[in-house]
Amino acid sequence: MDLGNGLGHLTYSTLVHPGDTWEQMWASLNTYVPKVKARVAGNKAFGVSLRLSADSANTLVNSKTEREKLKKFLGDNDMYLYTVNAFPYGAFKGTTVKEQVYEPDWRSEERTRYTMNVADVLADVCPVGISPSIQSAPLGFKPRVTDGSVVESYTEHVMRVVAHLVGLEQRTGRVVTLALEPEPYCFLETTDEAVDYFTKHLYSGAAAEKVATLAHLPISEAHVALRRHLGIVFDICHQALEYENMAESLQKLVDAGIPIFKLQEAAALHVPEVTQSTVDALKRYSKTIYLTQTVEKKDGKLTRYLNLEDAFAAWDKAPGPREWRTHFHVPVFLDDLGPFRTTRFAIADALAFHKKKPLSRQLEIETYTWDVLPDNLKTGDIVDYVCRELEWVRGQLV
């Protein structure tokens, strides 16, 4: 839904619903999204964020019938598509994904083709006047970046997609954007790392020359095309895990001229003071199919753990004062979880910045962990939960 006053469109990620195949995603769209729209948007148009796996994108790009069916569904329900989550390539629900969620990474033909397919679908399905975004992985899992050649390969494949987006605009008049999403333990992790990589690689003269060659553009136009089509998703949860100050990080992106194509609202688990009792309480969150990257602050120093279990082991070996922030998405309207808290404060800070200086035309709530949340945090059914999140975020802005 359009919030007005330049604050952008707000929706929620359908990654929360079953959607590993197009059949599953189609069923989820029909089952849940009209109910959410009726409660939070009423008779106003409602924007949709669609989760498309590689399998779903392949189905849609090769079937005009399915695309027309999707367009009819959106039209009949007064909805419009403006963003796709193309981060998880394959299965994401009901199976252990962990660090495999980043595979195939941005060195691969599979990731490149998948992203191009999503772009083609968006150019056909999205209404005129919308510049849809593709949310994608932060290039790769950091431990697998073994040398500079890996980074060169990432950049090469991203440039090929940008050139595809340029060609798509020339053919269809539709501006589709690619938004890379920094995440803990990935090649793009902190805001500083994102600024450094975009500045030195993606927005470099060499990158412009590459896009100019691939898209048959003058180099001057290629420089413009890179910023027109390539930016980031700023996931507030991820950057809060890094103990970043939201206003400072957002201003760094503004100063570097890196477009925030999507501002994503999500909250993490926050343990301001780790004790044995909080460790015991956290153990119910550790047995999950998703990564639970945990960043520890101890004596002013940050230590990163891939999963909560690794943080537990460090605590058992040497207990003592420290703070933990854990990558487990919890409802954005909650601040107090009893034995610990959430990073909702970071969402409030980022939205206050956005309200003062609008950063993005696209806002999205991404709490995809409904299926693994403890029962005491499941307030009502999934529609109740999603609507309450949307109302809370809208309340911060309007």
C-alpha cells in the first residue's frame, strides 16, 4: 500500500508462507494475501512482495498462461506486484537450509539465469509506474571467498544481469532493479563493506566499461545505468546484528550514492546481558532449520558465531559479561520477550530517519520464521500476525 508523502509502498514478505514451488506460492497467494489486504488496506490498492524460487521463476518465464493468471489475480483483488524475493534459490520451508541458502552463489550461471528470469517476469507482470526490485543474496558465504578471483567472478555475473536489465528497459520500457542484501557471515555483511564493494567494484570505471560493452551503451550512459539498476536491500535486522547505528549507516549509503531499493523491517533477538538463565531460555531458538548468526559484544569487541550453539559453547567455556544479538526474526511489534528483548529499537530509529529523509520507494516487513517461532509468540493466526506487523510499521510513519 502506498503510504503517501513520499514514504513509499509498504507490504510484507510472502517468504513467510509456503512457496518453494509455483503451485505452493500460488496457493499461498490465494489463501492469505487477500485476507491481509482486506484488513489493512480496505478499498485501497495493496502492494505484493512475491517469493519466487528458481523453479517458480522458470515456470512463470516459460508460461504466458501462468503470468496472465497472476496478472488477473492481482487485478481482480486490487493488488500490484512491486518486488520479488529471489534470495533463496531452492527449498526454504520445512527443510534444513542453513548456509546452503546462499547457494548457488553469484559465481554461478544458475544464480545469474535465475535472476534474469525473475526480471523478465517482473517486466511483464508489474503495472506501469512501478519500478520493481529483485531482492538477492549478498553474493556469497564469506568463508567461501578464498581469494580475489571469487570477488571478480561475483562482479562479472552481476554486470551481466545489469546489462540484461538495461536491455529489458530498452525492449519493454520497464525499469527493473537488482538489490543485493548484506547479511552476517556473508561477503557483503556490514554497511562499510557494502559501500567499499560498490565503490571499488560495482560502480567502478571497469564495471561501466563492461556494462557498456554488454549492453551496447556509451560508457557515460553505463555509469548512469549502474546506479539506475543496481543497489541494495537494507535489512534493519541484519545491520542491527552488526551493532550499527541505523542513522549513521543509512547516511553512509546516501553519501556514497548507493540506492536503497528496499528498506526491510525485521527484528532480531537481543540479549543485553547474557546470563546462564538467558542462555537456557535461548536454547529453544537454536534448534532451527535456519542460520542463527550471533554477534557478541564483550569488552567492546565484536565476535561472530555462525549459530547460537557456537555462542553457547563459548559461554560454557568462559562465562562472563557480554551482549548477544541473534539472527532469528521475531515479530516487529514486540520489544520485550521476557528473558530477553528484540532489536525493535533499530527499526524505530531507521523508520524515523526514513520519515525525515525518505530513502526508498519500497518498504517490506520480513518475518519469515512463523513456522519455527515458539507458541507463546504466535499471537493469533498468521493473518493476525502479519496484519499486526503492518499496522505497527505504518504507525511509525503515518
